[in-house]
Amino acid sequence: MTILQEGLTLLGCPAAIPASPTDAILERVANPHAATNYLVRFAVPEFTSLCPITGQPDFAHLVIDYIPGDWIVESKSLKLYLAAFRNHGAFHETCTLDVALRLVALLDPVWLRMGGYWYPRGGIPIDIFWQTGTPPEGAWIPDQGVAPYRGRG
């Protein structure tokens, strides 16, 4: 085990999708460039959850942008955490903010922005946006690149 893998329980091991987001383990590793402001982006074009009322599936394209502080999220644990929403009933707003707030609690990033671009339910797409505050001056923050809904793909 390398120093970067020390303390990680999921990386390099078989792991099942957690039964729920609250059961999921999110792991972090030390940021090797903590003195530098740089952007990390996770695009999740096939995020799924369930409507808490009807039980029918909901689909979203999530975009998570963050400028790390001392920590970066370990990506396998993030993938498993996000997959745990597949059988989880919650409204779009709840899913989007739960992901963002859990990452903030784990990482204490310099800055984090979350875009939840939800596909239509009842003919109306719902987009949810949240960020921790103003990004640091001079940070390159590209557009999230998800077009307004017109048969979004």
C-alpha cells in the first residue's frame, strides 16, 4: 500500500453499491497541491434517484466543481456514493444539496459549486444550483457546459 492509499478502504478492492447514500463511505486523500488554487470537476451525466412520492426514476446530469483545500475526494468512493442514490427516494433539490453539503463537510474545500440539471418530470425540467461563496480571485472556473433543456443530451 502506498502512502496515498493509506487509510482508504475502497480503492483497489471489490465494493458493492451501498444500500443508501447515508450508508455510503466517502473517502478523501491529502491534496498534493494544497498551496495552488485549481479546479476539480466531476461530471455525472447518468445520475439517478427515485421520486419519493411515486417511486418512479428521476434522471439528472450533475456537475460538481470544487477548488480543493487540504483534501481531495477519492473518486471511487464518490462513484459508489452517487450510485447509492439509484434506489433512494428524494426530491431533486434534496439530492442535489445532499451531495454538495456532504462533500463540503468531508473536504472543507476552498470553494465548491454544484449544478443539478434534472430531466423533465411532468414536462418541466428542474435545475438546482448552489455554491459555497465567491471563488478565489484568479481561479479558472469554466462554464459547466450543460445546455438549457432542449432534448438535453
